[in-house]
Amino acid sequence: KMGENKNPIPPIFKTFEQMQAGSPEYIAEKFGGLLKALDGKVVTAMDELQKSNGGTAEAANYQKAHGAFQVVYSAMTNTLGAAKKMATESISQVGR
């Protein structure tokens, strides 16, 4: 079929406004919120396990998950910061 879009726009970029608003920030906001919510659940579960003094193995797993969320979140934040810096620098180069 002619003109069939092989690469449909991902739903997160559906509106032009969202694209203009700086999609990395938009994505980070969405995924960041999700990660924080999931991490919150993990932390809550860890607390519950510690209170009930049960399942040391489970507690260790929750601890690992919590650590993983922290790593992913900080990596995402760092990548965003670097991307923003690069974008700003390249824009200022063009301006000269």
C-alpha cells in the first residue's frame, strides 16, 4: 500500500504540543512518576516485611528492586540533564 505509515507515532507523542513541550521531559515526567510510584510500593512492602519480621529472602528481593529503581531513575535524570545541556550548547552554536 502506498503512503502506509510503517512507523506510527508512539502514543506518547500523539499531540504536537507534547512534541513541542520537549519530549524527553515529557517522557521523563511520565516514566519518572511511574518509577516513583512502583518504588513507593516496593518500599512499603519492605517496611511491611520488616514489621512482620517475616521472609528475609523476600525482604532482600525488595531491597534489590528498590536499588534497581534508584539506579534507573538517576540514570534517566542524568541522561536528561546531559541531553538538555547538549541541546542548549548546539542551539547557542547555531546562534553565533
